[in-house]
Amino acid sequence: MNPLLLTALLVALISTACLAGASAARKAGRESRMTAGKAGSMDRDEIYRMLSRVEKMEEPELVMGAMCYEPVAMPAVAEYLCPVCGEKTVYDTSDDAFYTITGLFETRALFAVLDSVSTLDMALDESSLCSACRSDSTTEPALVLRVTWDDGRTHSSPVTAEDLRMLTGFMSGRLDYVSVNDGTFPLRQNLDRIREILGMDPEGGAPCSDGGCGASCPGGGCR
Ligand SMILES: [Zn+2]
């Protein structure tokens, strides 16, 4: 097999110059934190308020992170060991899920951080990555973020590590988020993606289709 196929660019900070840049990026991120801070109980109305806050406030400057990379040899296959049933599912480099599995350790850690800064009921659903637990053979293996709202309704969306970084910034009350290489990116440009992941109505109304929320929907009622 062509060894080039086994090689991918992964993030690796390899010089003190990079580390200095990363530190500056972190400092800039702290300075653009909103004073309102973390929300208390995050129901839909609170999320709508947070979305509109990010939309209205001045966008912080984008800070590029360290650009020092080093090629890291990738394995030929990635094995997913299911924590629920113990089954092993093997993916090779031609599978999209290969990169999900090789980055799973980091993604789980990112989710733990997200969960710790938010009072929203969220779960990272790995079940489609396991061939035995996957309910439907046509389901694409992916990491899925499941949100359970205070009224019991749920919304599920496939997510990447970058999505979780974005959500962590948003749920922390920031106007930006820390990227994979310690840069900071404004959240405003990603509000559509955040709405999509959380199942929020892009027009600002409540994310319900059956009118079950009555007249309490902000910004124009149910759709
Ligand atoms: Zn399983």
C-alpha cells in the first residue's frame, strides 16, 4: 500500500514560536468573553436570547492559531470498541468514519468540556459507530449530539469536533470559540450551524412544528 495513503496531517505544535502564538490566541479569546457569562437554565428561550446576543454584539477579531504541523503516520485501520456491547467494528481509510474513530478520544473530551459549561441536557451518541448497535444498516456511522429539551422533546444532529468547540464557545457566553490550533474564530459566522445542531428555528421562532408551545414562542410563534 502506498505509504502516502497512510499519512495525514495532524496537529502537532512543534516549536516554542507556535506555543507563543497559541498563548496570544488564548489571551485574545479571554478578552472577548461576554460579561453576561454562563446562562442559568438553558431552555429554548434562553438559547434564542444567546443567539441574538451574539448576532448583535460587535464581532471579535479572528485570531489565527499556530500553523506548525508535522505529518503523523496513520494506522491502516481504525477499530471502534463499543462501550455498550463490547463489539469491535473496523473501518479503513476509505470510510468517512475512519477519521471519526481516530479522533474519538479528543471528541469525547471536547464533549465533556461542552457538557460542563452548559446546563442543557445533551448526550454524545456513538451507537451508529458500532455495527451491532446500529439500529439500521443504512444509517451512516457518525457521532450524533442529542439534545433533550425541558419539555422532553429531543433533537439529534451529527457533529464534528469543530462543532463541539463552537458550541463550547457559545454555551460559555463567548463571542468566539477556540479552534483546533488555539486560534479564536468569531461565533457569529457559525450561528446557522449552531441553530442547526440544536434544532432551533432559523427565523427565531420555537423549533416545533405542532404548535405545542402555544403562544410562548419568541420571535413570531411556532412554525
Ligand atoms: Zn455496540
